[in-house]
Amino acid sequence: MTTPALNPRRRSLAMERTDQWVFSQEIPTDIIIEVGVARFSLHKFMLVAKSNYIRQLILESKEPDLARLDLSDIPGGADIFEKAAKFCYGVNFEITVHNVAALRCAAEYLQMIDKYCENNLASRTDDFLCQVALANLSGAIIVLKTCEDLLPMALDLGLVQRSVDVISTKACSEASLPSRTPPNWWTEELSVLGVASFQKVLEAMRSRGAKTLTLSSAIITFAERSLRDLVRDHSGNGIKSSDPLNSDVRLQQRDLLESIITLLPSEKAAFPINFLCSLLRCAIFLKASSSCKNELEKRISAILEHVTVDDLLVLSFTYDGESLFDLESVRRVVSGFVAKEKSVDVFNGGSFKEGCSSAMQRVAKTVDSYLAEIATYAELSISKFNGIANLVPKGARRTDDDLYRAIDIYLKAHPNLDEIEREKVCSSMDSLKLSYEARLHASQNKRLPVQIVLHALYYDQLKLRSGVNDGNPPDAITTRGQLQADVSLAKENEALRSELMQMKMYISDIQKTQGTTSRPSSASNSSMPKKPTFFSSVSKKLGKLNPFKHGSKDTFHLEDGVDLTKPRKRRFSIS
């Protein structure tokens, strides 16, 4: 926009002649204005006619003929002062939404107001603000953006508040009834603001009754635009692990991220979980404060039932995808969700051990799949692997097939583990909760420790003996109790058989030593009925203790306390 020329009625012939003298250089300049490195050779009488500030400096100067002034602290710098000087000379120039705020501040600084000259620069800029700049959302956003470099004067003049009021009003209107496509175009416009100005807009929108989803939409767009290479670029393009974290850019990004976290609404479910995971990875990468990371972890834990494997992988890997981050954040997120589920279940009067919610079961399946994805990395230790696997309650897994797959991948990727280390890896899995196909695979898996293979084989033998079908399993508590009784009786039977063999050998030795002396008495008693011997009575009692006399009892599940890994005293061959 071009400022209109002065009203011809108010323009005197003397002023016109003065303009002609100035531009024809018939009148030499008598003052130099310095603004930074820029120097302006001007005429005092042209400046003092519009600027009371320059007039006062000249009048109060101790020098009889002041020839130089330093105005380096004028808002907007040399470019804005040049336009103000043109206004003093009556030269037309363009006022735009990009420079109107700076011109208004410069007019206040130079005291170019109507009190000292009618229709001065201050009133001209105020008219432009009302009629053009603050008449629409885009213009108001640009004005607010330019005010960020004009503080505190822009704040004192009310330019910031006027812009915020216009933006919040029109943004709420656009959120309810969009005037263009895409409907969230206004969030892109807001993303050019600094975080302090953006916060003022959010607070004003909230006071006007904006919905939480409306505010969260603006925050998501703002974060993605402000931290574009960290929040949006999950492929690692443009980010290398060798990038210095102490660079000025990274420090600015850290401060910006921590400021964005303070803007998040209190509602935990206001943001999608993939966005929160992206922010948390950004916080880990930038080494943000503990309070910043803890806030994000709590928000993720609150809605973890919606998490996917990719979301957890976003937390786990560096931006170049070459190595694992510290997995403590993943562990804390899962642990927080499990604690929340336990508290909810206790509050509802249930028992967390008896059964888990569908949300807990979904998380358990996602965690097992996540473990399978990270199991191939050499830097993943056994303690970290088990630390995450054991966070999921046992009852949350209907079967341990997914966990078995993760364990198998880990053992394959770490072939140098000894038997004890492999047993530690498998300690988080219950081999009795594997499906038939998984048990069949486990029984032939050479990577598994012998103990797990024996569990799988023995469990199948018990099921074959009892005739139980995988498709219709009996009650777990009943079958585990029966199996425990069977195993206990079998051990007792084996101990008694051993004692019986020792007793038979002892009796045989006695009979050999007393054979000669017992012949007469045995001949005389041959006609008497035969009395039961100690050996026969012991045999009868042992026969009653045989647990397999009437068929094996039904066994399907084993308690964790039952030890089936001890070597048996009799050897069986299975062919």
C-alpha cells in the first residue's frame, strides 16, 4: 500500500517550494543521522517538523550547531528509519503488514504523533492496522510475528494484544466453520509464530471456549513445523548420530521442545500416541530435562493400549536407525501402563491375577512383537530383554507363542550364549502356555536349552496319556493340581521301589546264612499253612501306592513350582 499524499488543501506553496529545494539539493544538508552502520544526510527543519524527539535532542544539545545524531536504538533499524525520514519529506512509500508494526513503534519512538503534527505517522499506521493488517487472520499473524522483534514497545503500545485477540477470534471461527480447504489451514498459519506468541494465542483461544482437540491440532502442526527434522523425519534423513548435541541449533531445539511440552493440555488423551512417541524420541535425542521426558512418558502410558510396534520402535532407535537408544523409556512406559491397569482393577473390586483387560492383552501382544523386532541387535543384553518381557503380567498372554518367537530370534542372533545364559533368556516364557505348533517347533529347536525342550516333550506326553485335546482344555487349576499329585506319587513310588530292592537283597543274604539251620524246621512245618512274609506285605502296600494303576490322571498345566527338569532315575527312550 502507498501512503496517500498530503491533502492538497493543507499543502502550502511554501512547502512545495521546500520540497523542490531539498530534492534539487539547492539547500545543503545540515545533520547526519546514524542508525547502526547506516548514515543519513538530512535537513533539520524537515525532521523537526514531524518528529518531536529529534526537535528536543537538537534544542537540548550543548553544541551550538548539532551536526550528528545517533538513533541506532530505533525500532526496526535503518530500514524503518529511512521510511520515517521519507514521511518527513513527504515522499510516498509502501506500508505493508510486514512493516506496519515496526513503523508504528518507530513513530512512537520519534514522537511522530498528531499532537505535534496533524495526520502524522502514528495515525497513518494505526489506520492501516485497523483497516488492513488486522482485518483478517493471515495479516494479524504476520503483525504478531513482527512484534516479536519489537518488544517491549510493541507490548506497551497494545499491538501484541490487539493481534492476539484478532487471531484467537478468527481461529476459533475457522475451527468451527472453515472458510477454505484444508480445514486446518489456520494451524499452518500459526506455526510461523514464536513459541511465546503461540502460547498467548492458545491461552486466548482457550478462554474463548476452544475445544481441546482444536488446541491439540494447532500444537501438533506447530511442533512438526518448528522441529521438522526431528518430529516428522522418522527415516533419519538429514540427521546423523555424529551431529553435535551442543551446537547452537540443537540447544535452541531443546529449549523449543521443552516449551512445547508446557503447552500440552492437561487431558492425557488429547494427542495421538505416535505424535507423543515422536516427541519423546526427540527429547531423548536432545537430552531434554527429566521433567520433560517424564511428562511425555506418563502421557504415553495413559493411552498405551493404542500403541503399535512402529511407535515403540520410534522410541528405541536413533534417527539414523543404526543403534538402540537407552530402553529405559520403553520400560518406564510399559511399567506405568501395567501399574495403571492394576490400580483400575483393584478400584473395581477385581483381582489383577485372575484376568487381565483386553487393553492389557493388546499391549502384551504388542510388547512381544516389539521384542522380536529388537532381538537381532547385538547391544541388547539379556537383562534388558527380560526386563521388558517380564513387565507384562503372566495372565495377559493367552499363549506365549509371540514371546517364544522373540526368544528364538534373540538366541539365533546371539549364537555364543552358553547353556545358563540361554536358560536366562527363556526364563520369561512359560513353556506350558505354548500352542501345539509352538511346542512341536520347540521340541526340535536346537537353540533352546535342554530344560525347555524336556518341558515341551513331557507336557505332550502327559496330554497324550490323559487324552486332552488342545482345542478343549480342562480347567487350568484342576489339571495343575492333578499333575502335581501325579508327580508327587511317582517320586514316592520310585523311592519305595529303591527301598524294596535293598530289602530284598538284605533278606536274601539272611536266607543264605541261615539256610542250613532252617532245613529241619522247614521240613517239620511243611504241612502247616504258609504265613505271609515281610516282603509280600511290603509289596502289597507298594502296589496300592502305584499312581498309574487305574490310569493316569488328567494333566494339562503345571504350576511354576513343579520342577520337571531333574533327571529321572530311570532312562526312557523315545523313538
